[in-house]
Amino acid sequence: CWYAGLPSFQFMNRYVRFPKGGGVPGHIWKTGEPQLVPDPGNSEAFVRTFENDPAHLTAAAGIPIGSTAGFAESVLLLLSSRQFPLARSLELWQCEAEIHPESDHATALCVTEHTVVSETGDECSDSTGSTWRQNIANRIVRSNMIQLVDGSDLTLPSGVQIVLAFPIYRGTVPVALFALSF
């Protein structure tokens, strides 16, 4: 585990365990659904035990890893703070997949909605629309791999130089994409 500038969370990780359904990790464990929480310090979904914690968290992203009987086997929890932002923005893209009838694998993804949290913790939108998101989703489906995209062959939002995007699966079907913009 790596806790850049978040010593209180490093301390808590040694002692706190989340029950299925409790807090962001427990919710993801129970539902198998990814979650992006803007301004987690003011969210009921985010459990805090230190009221005067100096770390000002701007976003919490929880991603289910693996699946058994519909439950996530593990949860990857990413925390971004004002002092140490993970990226320019964190994004969760909900997708609908077109499934090949014989193989049960996705042949296309349609990004149906997206949540964007900036490095300051604000939910925001961009003026470039979703074309670039859809292009990255198509690349993921074609390659079945994480995508690292720069602006050399795809127009990205103003100020964004690189996007790292990876799929979140339920079984063999991608149901969402998580992206970090730099």
C-alpha cells in the first residue's frame, strides 16, 4: 500500500475493516459496482474516523476486482487529495455493451453516462462532448486491453495530455470504464 501524504489513512488501514455494504469499499464489495465519490469528506458514503484530519480528500474511487457469485473478490480504493492529486481528473464511464451471441464477449461499447471529478474535487463536465470517450471505449473493446492515449491521434479536452483508461468487467462483459486524465 502507498499513502502519499495520507498518514492517517495509512494508520487506519492497519486497524479498520469494512463489512460488506459499509463505506465505499464495503458498498463495492456488496454490489460489484464501481463508485466515484467527489469530495468524500462531505459524503455519507465515505466513512471517516478522524474529524480533524489534515488530508483534504478531493475524490475517492472504488473499483471491483474479480468476481465470485456476483460479489467483488477485492476492491481497489484510490484516494486523491488536494495536496497529492492522483490526476487532473478521475472519470467513471458507465457503458452498455453489445454482446456477440456466440462468444458472450463485447463487440462494442456505448458510453451512456460519465462522472468527472477534477483535481480540486469538483464534479465538472467538458465541452468536447463524449466523442473522445467513445473512441477510447472502442479501442478497449478491440484490444481487450488498458489504453494509454495521448493527443497525437485523438482530440482530448483542453489541458489534457494523456488519458489512462481501463475496463471494469462483470464476468466477461465490460460494464464501465475508469479513466485518469493527466
